[in-house]
Amino acid sequence: MIKVGIVGGTGYTGVELLRLLSKHPEAEVVVITSRAEAGIPVADLYTNLRGHVDLCFTEPDVATLGECDVVFFATPHGVAQNLMPALLATGTRVIDLSADFRIRDPELWARWYNQTHGCPELISQAVYGVPEYQREAIKQARLVACPGCYPTAIQLGLLPLLEQNLVDSEHLIIDAASGATGAGRQGKVDFLLTEAGDNFKAYGAGGHRHLPEIEQSLRDMQPAGSKPAQVTFVPHLLPMIRGIHATTYARALDANTLPDLQALFEERFADEPFVDVMPAGVHPQTRSVKGSNMCRISVFQPQQRDTIVVLSVIDNLTKGASGQAVQNMNIMFGLAENAGLDVVALLP
Amino acid sequence: MIKVGIVGGTGYTGVELLRLLSKHPEAEVVVITSRAEAGIPVADLYTNLRGHVDLCFTEPDVATLGECDVVFFATPHGVAQNLMPALLATGTRVIDLSADFRIRDPELWARWYNQTHGCPELISQAVYGVPEYQREAIKQARLVACPGCYPTAIQLGLLPLLEQNLVDSEHLIIDAASGATGAGRQGKVDFLLTEAGDNFKAYGAGGHRHLPEIEQSLRDMQPAGSKPAQVTFVPHLLPMIRGIHATTYARALDANTLPDLQALFEERFADEPFVDVMPAGVHPQTRSVKGSNMCRISVFQPQQRDTIVVLSVIDNLTKGASGQAVQNMNIMFGLAENAGLDVVALLP
Amino acid sequence: MIKVGIVGGTGYTGVELLRLLSKHPEAEVVVITSRAEAGIPVADLYTNLRGHVDLCFTEPDVATLGECDVVFFATPHGVAQNLMPALLATGTRVIDLSADFRIRDPELWARWYNQTHGCPELISQAVYGVPEYQREAIKQARLVACPGCYPTAIQLGLLPLLEQNLVDSEHLIIDAASGATGAGRQGKVDFLLTEAGDNFKAYGAGGHRHLPEIEQSLRDMQPAGSKPAQVTFVPHLLPMIRGIHATTYARALDANTLPDLQALFEERFADEPFVDVMPAGVHPQTRSVKGSNMCRISVFQPQQRDTIVVLSVIDNLTKGASGQAVQNMNIMFGLAENAGLDVVALLP
Amino acid sequence: MIKVGIVGGTGYTGVELLRLLSKHPEAEVVVITSRAEAGIPVADLYTNLRGHVDLCFTEPDVATLGECDVVFFATPHGVAQNLMPALLATGTRVIDLSADFRIRDPELWARWYNQTHGCPELISQAVYGVPEYQREAIKQARLVACPGCYPTAIQLGLLPLLEQNLVDSEHLIIDAASGATGAGRQGKVDFLLTEAGDNFKAYGAGGHRHLPEIEQSLRDMQPAGSKPAQVTFVPHLLPMIRGIHATTYARALDANTLPDLQALFEERFADEPFVDVMPAGVHPQTRSVKGSNMCRISVFQPQQRDTIVVLSVIDNLTKGASGQAVQNMNIMFGLAENAGLDVVALLP
């Protein structure tokens, strides 16, 4: 059994890791830390775990964490980077769900996250953890930087188009919507049921922290000679708990020579265990992936004009965070990629 | 008091008309028809109307309706067109909330609504009822075709940009989301709480009936010499009851000569009683217009690139249907434009 | 115009007072206070008020408030009692929406609210503001203590039964459920959309602060010689924003001599503008009172056994708080009781 | 592998059976029937099953079903009873999720279900499938009648009190609330998102079909000499998809000799894999059992008066239907009782 540690287990990605790992056939969580809740049984905080998880939260401690085979960071940005050098020095491998090691340029990171990066020297060692185009690098990684929730849905949707350089990459439009778990488990007025319920609104239309990550990752997909991806990204807040839906609009570079898009998408993802291309004409729904690690995708070409529409849905806590982290762990340790992740979405 | 008739009062636009008109200081509903519910008190079907509306549904009858000063059609498409010649012949004025008289080209209408238009000769008499750019024509109209809910939100958001010919009108991207009342009050499985609740999905990505109406109306706003508006329109279904949110993406024809967009929007709508331009940087929310006739709008230019983002929200049953219909009535009869509509949105 | 002041306008009862009073034909809000938000336009915080309310929040100040004809307290408990002596001394009349003056016994109050009452000498002057059985006293009151939301729904449901001493008053069972606005507008984790949404739970089963208020008020309704009301009260939290539903179970003292309950209820409330007894067999729904000051009630006698079931619904922010406060104001100042309150509930 | 057939797989209990059985280590669904959808892949109807279930719906056929080791009926009432004689004659065992074989008295069944029972001679062979007090009988059963969702939550909550004859069994009060999946997957207006969303109401206060089942089952728990259980049962409809919450009120026969209720409940359920007694003072939440087969229970004695309050929550589709059916199958076939059911509830 792989021994797993979790740093920062009180947030929603923490409890989601526990939900998945507590049933994983080849991994066992042996330590979970939280300064604020040290000493408290995890199942007191998250009663769904009663009978499944017997651990108590403990103070974070590098020595204890270092005895694990792998450590997940389920912390806000700024935490992982400070513990990372000491932790990696113990020889354990790390999967960071936070934003700390996603952006290769520490200056760019500092600008969007309003703080100096605490550990720029390790950024280059981090592998960006999207299995669908980084699988080989992930196998060897000591440090995996798991992508953000919006970036995951968006990258998977655009991957076939950008790899083939089929669209005007400088004017990508990404209209996305997320359930409120994306904002974490903090007592902010804006995310009260009474404020965020029965409501829909855009936010961050002027600039969202996921923008530089999205642009960097899309550029990584592009073949040499493509014009670097540039996106207009408007996220919206849904009156829901889980789920991300991304609607991406891209203009064909040459509408006359476009390949069959349905076939293109189906072929590209044929061997991917967690990407499902819907039949032509069917729209994916967030509920069809609730609690599962699946990303479901559709592609349309409305009125046969030159704008292509890609729809992609994920559960932001699963494929958008903790599920993808477990998928990365499976790849790193040579396990079946769907170990612990072979779950049917909860519908209805 | 203006005597009002309502045809087809059992749907959501019908009950919304009654909510508004029952408190209107200068109008009185005297007849409301429904074949299916004839003889039943309206307040038995909609218990919020108990104590406010004493009418019973009656069979539709042109003679009785013809005694009204104005008749609203709150019917599915295909109904108003058949009654219209006889009804207009009585001299009453008509406000049609359905799609029957919105599209000027009966061939185009037939293609999108899958039936031959029953009364093409009256289409040219219909005034398209968006007060914000049709106010003068509405005053004189015998027949007003109220716009659809999506088209209303979209038109108001694009009006300042298209009137000034500032954007690439051939590649407009409209990403919109609606509460489930947009689908009406019919027992369809897809709109059960258990299916549409806790879910988000696009629909009609391949082509939605509001598309020809949107394109026609946007072209009507454009000055001579503009390239005719062409839109990619993807609607989404929200797990909510009321509210439409439209996020519109338009590329500047010349980003270097763009005027101050905030000022442009504020000036354009300065005298409009039901359009509210939000302060710069503030995102409108659907809950801020729930139950009110207001449209709230914001405009952004993300990263100062050449794509402009306009956000607009309305209550689909109010400004998107029955409220706008009452606003049209007020204009037609020379009343204060906000008579019966001076309502604060229900928040929280 | 009656000049109105509001103390503590940033909470949900504050914005609800503004929604109602901004359209009141004979009252005008002239001052609204908030220490935290002083200087900020009210409509910046609550965007539904844009175009309807031009006031800014100000620091609370007895002199300014004292110039009002009436002052509403929309504050947490413990605030009104400290300002009350100075404020009443100015001659203004006061309507307190908080719990400060509801309980006649200051010891009892202290026990449930965990603090000593700051102004016990004024408690006896307070009139408990349920118009349905206190109308005459309210007319003369200098200080009205508005009832809590749960107590309002419960009292109206039990009034006909207790006045007639028809039920075992020592074993009343009250099972009630509330939308999350009942918890106020504070950033507590438990009331996040992600915690309180898609969930239902009881709370306070061991004892809720409204219990002593409920028992005191029910006893006030009972004729001499009745056994003092004693209740088991279990509130529940609904995944909704507005609405209270109370299901009350009372055993008939003598099932054989029970009067016709439907007729009893209809007669008792025949002249009440804000109590609506539903037709026999119809269940009231919270949505039928959303945004309105109405209480709708049904009474059942399942299987003709000796347990009577009363169902009552209100909007907790309207009849359960701010609407009832305005109703009390109307009574105090001799206005039409429904002035400013003649609103149709927002359905759907 | 146990070969499983499912009759009537298009409803919510059908898809829930597939979610659970598709991951069951020792069972395999080999046939699933639906007259309406015959020929259609199951995963076309329920897209969460894409990649997990490859079956198509087929016409129901006794010969094919008879080759299964066990057949589940996930049909509306009235269907199973007609197929049952022929099916049992094949030697297969049957687990009926419908109401057909729950009530021992066919006259009583006929009265509440408005039809004559089609197979009264087999009723006596049916074992009522609540493992917590019928485990031994279930092991041998050829035909298990799975309890209804409300009855399951209610029985588990009252079991310790009734077995010990501690409460006034003639005046039990049961106030319960259910998510909308309880009403099934049919296109009824009342269960539209626009009708059942953002709303709370009682229904069936005058008498609900689960009443006779509840009373029969509670009486089965009572020791000889107890007064037969009689309940007042008021169900409510929650604006949610899954979940049942039952709040049960029972008066102590002798408050002075009551045992420690917390200990009583903990001991009674100590060995039950799917009943979890919460720590004293903690209220169970529906979300803590979403998608799991667990029932969580709390017991309170408010103000130490003589009324006992029991709170119990289940997922109506899992422990309230399909999960309990699988639990029964596991018992019938000598498998680990939690095989295929060792699932963590989806929270948040």
C-alpha cells in the first residue's frame, strides 16, 4: 500500500481526497494535517466520512510527512511553496493541488497572486499534471502541479483544435461557470446560500487568476509556428455546489479545410480513460460527472459558420482537483490509472 | 381604467401579467381566457393571486376580447396569428408576447417554427416592442410583437456598440443562460426539479429559435453601411426559476479609436427607465432584477485587448416578457412608462 | 409623510424594510444607520435598490433618529435595549424587530440570550406586535416588540385552537422549517451555499431561542383556566432563501365535541387582511407568500383521529419580520393596514 | 457472479440499482427491461452510466428473467404482482422495490392503492425487507418486499423505542420531508423545477399511501402486550433531489424510568453496518448520506420533558430503495452485507 499524507485537509479538496483515497485499493492515507483542527477527528468535521476514515487532524510536520510515499497539498496558494524544499529533501513525492507551481514564470505568478514566490528554484522541477498530454512526464515527476479546475475543463476542450493548429488561437473566447465549491470553504458573505443561491453572475470579467495558467497551458499544446494562444475568459458563479461547464468559442483558421470535428475529438481521446466525447448533437451536463473523474465534451459548428463551439464539463472537485490528483498519483506509481476512480457519477 | 384582456393565462407569462396588472393604477384585467381551465378561478391555479385577482378563466371569444382596450397574448406560438385578423378588426389593440409576429420574413419564421405562418399579411403591421429603440413606433402601434427573453437581454447589451458601428458585427458571440421558466409550464421530464435542478448545460448549440430574431433585431440597430450582424448564440439552462444572463463578446473594429465604453453606455441609457448601467467594474447579478422590469448592464474590456465583454441581466418573465409587455402598453396608451412597474426586485 | 429611521440597515430585515418602505405611499425613510458601512450608499450594498433608494448609511445618532416619527431597529439582539431609553425620551415611537423586548421576564431573557438585559425597566411598556390579537394595544404603543419569524407562523396557526381551549395545550408539537435568511447575513461556514444548499437538517432540537417567546405568546392567547401552553419545538434549515413553514400537531381535548375546524379558522381570520385560510384539503406553500406579508394556513384532522394538524406559511422576512413591522407602523399611525403591503407574492 | 435482472429500469430506482450493481464485486446485471425504451442503450438515457453499463433496454420476458439468479422490480405499483407467479415459478428469487407485496392485508392494500391486488396468494410468502429486524427471514426469502423510503427512515428511528415499549405508541407524530426523486421520473407539472424548486410544502396531510405500511411495520416491532402503533404522518416536499429526513415525536410512557436514550440507540445499532447513531447533541444531515446506504440517527429529549424526538436521515434512492435492495440481495446470497455498498456519501 502506498502511504499517503495530506497537508491541509479541512477544505473541500481535502475531504474529496479522503472520499476517493479511503476506497483506493492500493493507497492508504496515514496522516492528514490542519493547524486549526489538530486533534479533531476528520469525521467530526465531515460526517460523510464516519465509518470510513478514523484519522485525526495533526499539526503539519515535515518528518512525519516525509515518511509517506506521496504527499498531497490541499492548501491555499502560498503554503506548499514554503514546505516544499524540506519535504522534497526527504525523498517523498509531492502532488500539489494549489496554484504554487503551475506558472513557470515567477514574476507572472507574483503579479496575479500578489505575493513573491517563496521557492522559485523548484518551479522548473514541477510537472504540470494534465495526464492527457503530460502522461510520460508525470510518471517520473517528483513534484506534480495539478492544474486548476477551470484550466482543466478548458484545456481538454481545446486540445484537439490547438494541437492541429486549426483555429485562430489569438482570439479564443472562454465562457465558463462553476459551482460554489470553487470558492472554498470559508465564511465569506458572497458565498452564503442567501447570496449565491438563486442567482447567476459573472465575476472576474476584468481578469481572473486562472488566466495566465490557461494561456500558458494552451501554448504548451500548440505546435511550433502557431500563434501563441490568447484568451478572453469570463467565469460565472452557478447556484450549485459542484460542477464546471466551459463553453469555448474558436474561429476556424480555414473553415473550408476543417476536418470532421466529431471524428477528430473521438480519435484524440479514444484511449483516455477520463475523457468522454459525447455523440454528435448531444450536450454534456454537469450532473453527468458529479462525483466522478470524467470530463465529457461536445463539439459543434453552429450554422456551419466558421465559429466552432466546444462544451466541456467536469466536477471541479474531482477531475478539477482531487480526482485528477489521484489520477496523477496512479500514473506516478505505476498503478492502473483508474484505481480508486472507477466511480459512477451520482445522477440524479 | 384601461380594460385589458389576456389570452392564454395559465402559463408563466400569464400569471406574471396578472401579478403586475392587478396592481396597475390605470389598467384592469377584465377577461382572461384558457380553454383547458375555463370556469376555474385564476387564484386556484396560482395561489399567490388569492385576494388579488377574482377572475375565472373563460373560453376565448373574440367578441368579449374585442370589448377590451388592449389584449395580451400569452400563448404558445401559432395561436395569436389565427385570432389576430378577427381581433384587430374589432378595433382593440394587441400586445403579443409570443413569437408569431416578431420575424418579418414568413419563410424564415416557417423554417424555425416548423409551420406555415397563418397570417403573413399582418406581419408588416406589427411593431417590434423594444421601447429602447422603438418607442415612437410603439406609441402608434395596433399590434406590438414583444421580443423574446434572450433577444431582449442581448439587444440591450449590444445597442450602444452596434448603433455606433464599433465592433465586428459578423462575429458576435453570445453566451447566455436562463432560468427554467423560460421553458414554460408543461410537464416535460427534462424540466423536472430532479433533472434540471443541481445541473447546468448548454442546449440548442446547433441552432436556437431565438437566433433569427436576434440577428434581425441587431441588424435593425445598425447604421447604414454596417456589415449585417451575425451571431453565434449558445443558450444554457440554469438550475433556477427566473433570470437571464447574457455574456456577449464582440471584437472592436479598431481598438485604438474606441470611445470610453462606460461613458458610451451610461449616456445611451441615461433616459431609459428600465436600463441600469452598473458602475465600472461591477458585475450585474440576476437576483438584482428578480421580479422587476429592470435590465442591468456592465461593459468590460479585459486586459485592454480588442475583445469587448458586455454583461446584461433581466428577469425573463418581467423585462423578458410580461413586464416589457406592460411597458409597451403604457407607451401605447400614453401612461407613465413605469406605471405598475415601479417594483423593487426581491433580494435576497 | 411619516418620517422613518432604520437602525442597523445592512442585514436582511433592513433591506426588506427598504424594499417595502420605498414604495409606501405615506412613509419615507429619512435615515438609515450602520456603523460598519457609514458613508456608503445603501444601493451599493443592495443593488436591487438602485433607482429606488438614494440614502447613504450613517453612524447611529439619537438626535437624528429622534427627529423621526418612528424608528425601526433591524439589529441583532442586545443593541436596541441600550439605545431605547434615550430614543424614547425624544418622543419618537419605536418598532423593534429584534428579540430585546419580546420576553416579559428579564431573567428568562437573560438565560436564553446569554446576557443580562440592559433595560429591564422598559420591557413592560413594550407591546408584542402581533396585530391579529394585539391590534388595539399596538395603536397606542410607544414601543412595539415585533415577534420572531417562527413565533409568528406558529401563533397564527394555533390562535383559533387555543382561544377556544380545544386542544391539549401541554403537549403541543411544532415542527418548523426556515429558509437561510433566518440566520442573517453573516459569513458563517454553516450557511454557505456549499454547506446549507442541497441539504436539510434539524437544528436546536435540544432548545431554540424562540421557545420561550413561543410559549409566552401562546399562553397570552389562552382563556383563563386553560393549562399553560408547553411546546416541543424542532426547527429545520431549508435549502432555500426565504420562507417559513410550520407544521403543528395538537391533540383534541375532546375529539367528539370538536367544532368544524375549517369553519372555525375561516371565521376567526375573516377580517384579517394578512391571514388567508386555504380551502379544505389544500396545502399552503411557501412560494405562495414569497415577498408578501400574507400568512396562509390549513387545518387537517388526519384519519379523523384526535390529532389536529395545522400548516402555516409565511415569508420570514416579510410577515416574519419587516412586513409585520410595517403593518404595526400602519396600525400605530392610523393608516390603512395594508398600506405599502399590497403586494402579490412572486410566483413562480 | 450472481446474474441480476432488472424490470423497469428507466426510473430513478432503476438507474440507482445500475450505479450500485455496476461496481458490485459479485453481481452482474445481465438484463434490464423497459417496454417504452426497448432497444435503447441504458447509457443514452442516463449519461452518468456511459463507460460503466453497456446494456440496452429489452422487452420484459419471463423466460429471460427466469435465467437470472435474482430479479429486481423497479416498477410502479401494480406491475410486479402480475409477473410474480410466472417469475417465481422459474425458481429465480425476487426483490420487489414497489409497494405490491409490502402490505399483508390485500383489502387494505386495495383501499390505499385504488386497485384490486392481482396476486394476493403470494403476499404471505413475501418477507418485508428491513435487514435491521428481519435479517434471518431475508436470508431464506424467495420474495423480498423492500420497504418504502419514508417507512425505512421512520422504522429505524423508532425501532429502539418500540421494541422496548417505552413510548405512547398510539400517538406517534411523524413529520418527514423528501427530495423530489421520491415522486419518480414522470413529467408532472407539480414536480417541475419551476414549481417544486424554491418551495416547501406539506402534502398528503390527510392521508399518504405509506401510512398503512408504516403502521404495520411499527406494530411488527412491538413486543406482545403493547398498544398497536398509530401514527400521524405528514410528509413534505423539499426543493432537493435526494434525501429523506424524518422527525419523530413520541411521548414517554413513563419519563421517570426512561433509560439513557443515547446508550439505548447506540447499543441497538452497534452491529448494524448501515445505521449510524450520531454523538449526543449532533443533528444528522441529509447531505451526509447522499449516495450512500447509511441511515444516520439522533435522539433528543428536549427540556427533559416527556416528549422524545428522533431524527433520522437516509438517501431515499439508496437506503430508501435501491441500496437497501442490494443489501437484501447480499443477505439472500450470503455475501458480505456491504458488498457494492461501501460508498462514501458525496459531500459537499
